[in-house]
Amino acid sequence: MPPATPKYFQQAMSPAAAPPPAAPKPKRPPLLRLELRDLSQPGAQSFLALVSAPTALEEAVAGVLSHLYRGLPPHCIPPTRSVTLVLRSMSGVAYTVGKDLDDDHKEIHFSTNYIAAVPEARRAQELLGVIRHEMVHCWQWSAKGTAPGGLIEGIADWVRLRSGLVPPHWKQEVDGDWDAGYQHTGYFLEYLEKRFGEGSVRRVNEALRERKYDEDMFWEDLFGEKVGKLWEDYGESFGKTKGEENGKKKGQTEGEEREEV
């Protein structure tokens, strides 16, 4: 009689878990630089005290590429060659531009006046949030310059939202137009991401890569509906969610009142 096979060879083995997709990387790493126009500015001094510029910029690049290009081949990533963060005194908050001679070299201009005006308790978080938003503009597609500005800004704030860098003044609203931009459109994109599945906003950005923007075709090709209908559905979903939340709060209040009686 042949020897018995050891029991552990008779057990069905579970397949090994698939490793997570590797973080996307551009064809060549961008050069990251910091430029300080005036070190005497309180905003510049505060930035240097609160933030490690190399770490903040590297993490911003990695975060943007992860949200917008995970699972896509390197040729889908814009050929950004350098990003320079410029801290200077100016009005407003921040903006991003490509250099005139070569648009693959980007500059993020960040107001030291604004930095100094942010409450100290949340200043570090706000610095990282603004950098993350502006870094999106260094790496996103724009339908050859024809995409609505509100969609471009909405994608940037969606990445900021997904990165956990939401400032306290943001509100989810459904009034107005879908492409009002910034967090207004960012929350709409988050709704699409949840409704149609992980990677939906990534598909939006990818669809802006090689063709010009045609509003009717663009959204129907991606989600089977015109954007107006998607925005309407979003409003209905938001109202339903708020109603459920209010119902829960009302039930909790009534329960507390009965306990007190």
C-alpha cells in the first residue's frame, strides 16, 4: 500500500491576492523646484516653517497621478517636465501656467499674502490643499484647450476632495449649473464616481486627452446620458440623501424626548 499523502497536500489552497496596481509614473520624473521672491514676507516664512517643500511637491505629484492615471499606460500621462512652485506677494490665492517657450514646464504661483491670512490652526492643511489643486493643472488634459473651465477646476477640486484635503468652507450644493467649477463641480464628479464606479473621473480626464470637447457627445459616450440629465439626477440624489439625514435626526430627537419624559 502506498504511503498516505500528508493532509496538507489534500487541502484546496486559496489563490494569492493580486498585488495592487503600481502607482503610475510619467515617462521621466519631473524636476521640482521652489522659488521664493521675498523671504521677508510672513507668508513665505510661515510656508517654510510648516511645510517640507520637497515632500509636499512629491506627494502632490504622486497623488494626482494616482487619482487620474492609475491603471493607464505612461503615454496617457502629460509630458510635464518640470513644476516650479513660486511663492510671491500677489492678490488672489494661486494659479498655474505653462512657460511661454515650452508648456511642458509649469509654474504654480502661490500668494504669500493669502498664506499669511489663513488661520494658523488650519494653515498647514490649506497649504497642502492648494498645492494639490494646482498640481492637478500641471497634469490634467483639457480637450486641446476646449474643455469648460468649470470642468477643469472641478477635476482639480475632486482630486483635492479625494485626497482628504477639504477646507471647512466647502459645501455640497446642487443649485446653478453643473460647470460652475471648483468644489461645486467637484462634488458632482464625486457623485458620478460613486454612481458609475471607481475610475469614472479618470475616464473623464482620459476622454479630454485627444479630442475637442463636444458637450452632448462627451457625456453620452461616457455615461449614456446628457450632462443636464446627470446633473438633474445628482440634484434628486442629493435631495433624497438630505431627506434621509433629516429623517434620522428627527427620529433621534423624538427618541431623546421620549426618554426625557
